[in-house]
Amino acid sequence: MTFEKSLRRLDEIMAALEGEQVGLDASLKLFEEGIELLRAASTELDKAETKVQMLLEKSDGGFELREMDL
């Protein structure tokens, strides 16, 4: 699942949990799914941050992206 899809699903889960039609068991399952999505999204953000940090300014004013195995 992409980062954007994870965020959309998290929005859906929040809306469902804020509603009054979801029972306790369903709420717990949604909460668990939300936590898993949040962890995955956080990992993706960490990877993106690492790639941004690897973008270094060269002496001639240009930029170089050094890839790193993540």
C-alpha cells in the first residue's frame, strides 16, 4: 500500500471510529489496523527523510543524490 493510500485509509478509520455505529469488536479491529498503517507510514517517512538528507550540494552549486540501500 502506498503512503497516500495509507493516509486515506487512516482517515476512513478515524471517521468510522468517531461514528456511533461501530461496535467494540469492530472498533478494536479498526484501531489495530490503524496502528499498523501508522507504523508503515512512519517507516516510509523515515526512508524519505533519509533520501532527502542524502541530497548534497556540490561545490559547483549543483546537487548530487547519493543512493543508499535502505
